[in-house]
Amino acid sequence: IVLAVLFITRILFAGAFNAVLAYTNEMEFCVSCHTMQTNYNEYKESAHYKNQSGVQATCSDCHVPKPFVPKMIRKIVAAKDIYHEIAGTIDTPEKFEARRLQLAERVWESMRATDSRECRNCHDFSSMDLDEQDSYASKRHQRAVEKGETCIDCHDGIAHELPERPDDDNDDGEE
């Protein structure tokens, strides 16, 4: 009877664990934090939200890996967003904007480190018909393949507004 109880307990735990993972991948969960409203409103203006084909990529499609171990790591790392929401570090649009570049660079670096793994769940160079793309896109994608570039190298503002970057030039135009 002890083995049966342990077996049933493990099944219930696995089911509950899976349910929590699935819930935390839902867009409603992602945008439930006040600070994510800025990101959500930007996303609603992107091709990943509304497009001719009706195919929609949600927050987790772009930000949560499908493989289990990378997914767990991402979930743990994402807990910092909840911390910063509670701590008040990014709890207003102004505070969020002040940190937007730092937050975006962290996401971009993660995407580069995985060769834009989440992008490639839907977009993959090997599946692209470059002859059917307009000439600019076709040339850029071919060059990206040749140079070993990844999606985020060119499409860093695809779903969210690009952060303002500090100017390298002096304000008076002199070098």
C-alpha cells in the first residue's frame, strides 16, 4: 500500500507541476504584472500579435524555451522580474523606461547565446524559401546564414520598442 500511495503522490505532484508550468506560460499570467502592460501594449502592435495568417506568438513562445532544463532555468531567472515588481524597481512606466536598455540587452544576449532558439521554433533558415522573399530580405537572410548571425542580430525590435541608447556623440556635434 505504501508503494501505491507513493506512486499516486508522484503522479499528482507531476500533474500539479505540469499545470503550474502551463499556467505560467499563458499570456494572461505574463501580463498580470503591472509593469508588463508596457510590453504587452507594444506586442499588440507587432506582427507576432496580429498578422495576415492569424498565427500568433505569445510571450512564452519567444521567452520560454521548450526543452525542460532550459525552461526551468528560464523560469528561475524570470523570478527576478517578480522581485523587481514587488521591490518597486520597475513598477512604474518611468522606472521601466529607465531600465529598458539593460533589460532588453539581457534578453538579446540570452537569445544570441542560444542562436535564437525560440525564434527558430517558427522561423528557421533551412525552412525559408529565400527565392520567395523580397530581394532585401532574401539578401539579408542569405548573408546572415553565411556570417552565422542569429535572428536577434537584425530583429531586435520585432515585438517591443527598441530602448533608447546613449549617444556616442557630444551634444554640440563636436568629436
